[in-house]
Amino acid sequence: MQSPYCRQESSGNFMRASQAPISLNLNESPYGVPTAALEAARNAVRISSRYQFELVEQLRQDLADRHQIPNEWISLYPGSNRALHYATLAFTNAQKPLVVGAPGFPVCEQAARLHERPVCQIPLLADGEHNVSAMLEAGAGGLIYVANPNNPTGSVTPHDALLRLIHGAANLTQQAVVLVDEAYVEFSDEPSMIAALREHPNLVVTRTFSKIYGLAGLRIGYAVAQPELLNRIHTQPAHDVPAPAAAAALACLADEAECTRRKHATKKERQAFTDWLGGYGLRHSNSHSNCLLIDCQRPVATIIEELAQLGVKVGRSWPGLDKWVRITLGTTDEMHILRQALAQVLNLERS
Ligand SMILES: Cc1ncc(COP(=O)(O)O)c(C=O)c1O
């Protein structure tokens, strides 16, 4: 029997997941597992009584071809969180800090705190860019983490600022490693930093299939760096990912058109939603991604609760931003329901 919490409907070329309650809380794809990926994963399950090393190697090779780098520069993980965690342990210690933007994605910080490594939070600039000068000043010898686009804001740090950061980190008396987390880069028009890897041995880039590709539950992501750096993050055994996840990821890479459709659909919903927020005079972060922070003008804890009662799960607030809530963009239908629920809970009137 199909779960009422996960009804799958086919809509054009999308697999549309309409869920009750609707989940706009974890920056997942509202468009479901792409059809080709679902088929590939099913087929991989059938042959999963045996190890599928060749399939996993095929994914590494496809990624290497796509990014025009040698395949030894790619390390696969069951989700990019794993790479963030291990990179934090590899490149920080009691004297070597982790430097992060605030508000930001917390996985590196959680790893650092768990292992009692110093953490330095640098507030984002007013437009949501990372403050690369301040990050450099704080980062000597350690790890500087930048998500681009950032979570929870969806804001981007321009390419030239990132290059300045990576170059500056390499030239510190105590060199720092820069990790650029590109979990959401496919939603934006920003160039990937993977192209900068050849010239920058102190750079790590992470990517995931959890976001635009809609494979969050399958757990597959990767880190890219020059081998000397990558080998310091590696856990043994390397590239230890499930065959169905690797097969689904390969199918996603082969379907560029689906990725583009999802990017455009997300952009359309983002524009419609920010126009709507603007109509009510509600401030929001400058997002280039599938999520944004909105200013509810009062503490959001009760708002989150009230929205949940109306069947809409939204994200959370961030430390120091208790009137702001993160919302993930959904399908057109889901965004319609969200707007109705928000209007009711926030008691909105046109400004
Ligand atoms: C910025 C950022 N990086 C990484 C991840 C984790 O992705 P994965 O599912 O690949 O572990 C997330 C998930 O929300 C994220 O927001």
C-alpha cells in the first residue's frame, strides 16, 4: 500500500512527489527520484548479491570525465556530509581552527566541536557573501569552509572572491585549506570551483546527488582535490558506496536535461515566491538556490509550529536570527499551499 505521506505522481517528465504534510524543511528535491535513476537503482539492486566495484569505478570515471580531471582526484562518499566531517578532522586540530560563515551549514562545525577543535564563526556580509578577508585573518593553518551557494541563505560568494580566498589561504605563513561545498551549485549560475583545482593544491570541493538530483535517501556525494590533499581525507575502504546509489548517480549524470528542467523550475518558484514576499514587505535572503531565509518579524518557533499544524513543514531558525526561518522551495502546488498557510499564520495584508 502506498504511504499517504509519500504519494508519487507522474507529471510530464518529472516524478512529482506530493506529500501530506508537505516537506519544505530539508532542502530536498520536490521532484522526486528521476525516472531513469529509479530504473537504474532497481537494476543495481538485482545484481547486489555481488560487490559492484566496476559500477562504482564507472561513476568515478564519469565524474572525472565530466570535470576533466584524473579519477584519482575524486573520492566517493555515502553523502557529502561524510566528506565534510572527515575533512574537518583532517585539517583542524587544537591549534588549527575551523573557520565558517554565519549563518551556515553546521556539519563541519559539529565535527570540530565534537573533537574539541577551535571554531571561528565569521558573519556573512550584508548581501549574504562570505567575508573572505575576515575568514583569511582567522584561518591560519586550519580549514576555511564556504558553502556556495550558502545554506540557509542560498546566497552566493562571487568566483573572484573565492579565488582570492584560496590564493590568500595558500600564502598564509601557516597555509590553510579551503573547502568549497557545492551542494547547491547546480541551482545557481555560479561556475564550479572544480576548474580551479589544478592550480590550487590547498582546495577541496564537495558535491552531492542529494539536492537537485533528488537522491537524498540513497546517500551519495563526493569530494574532489589533488591526491595529496584528498588522501588525507580518505577513509578506508575508499569509495565505499552502495551500488544502487552509484547506478542512480550515473543515470542522473546522463540526463543533463532533467537537471536543467529542475534548475529552471526552482528558479521560477523562487522568483514567484520572492515577488509574493515583496508584495507583503517581507524581507528575505538573496537566494540563488532551492532555499531562502525569510524574516517573519517575530520569533519563528511558534510560526513553525502553526505552519506544521496546517500541514506545511518548514525549516528552522539559526542562532542569532530567531525571527528568520529557512524555507525550501517546492513544486508550484506546494508553494501555493505554503503561501496560503503563511498568509494565515502571519496575518498578512498587502503593503
Ligand atoms: C551545504 C550543504 N552541504 C552538504 C549537505 C549534505 O548533503 P549530503 O546529503 O550529500 O550529505 C547539505 C544538506 O543539507 C547542505 O545543505
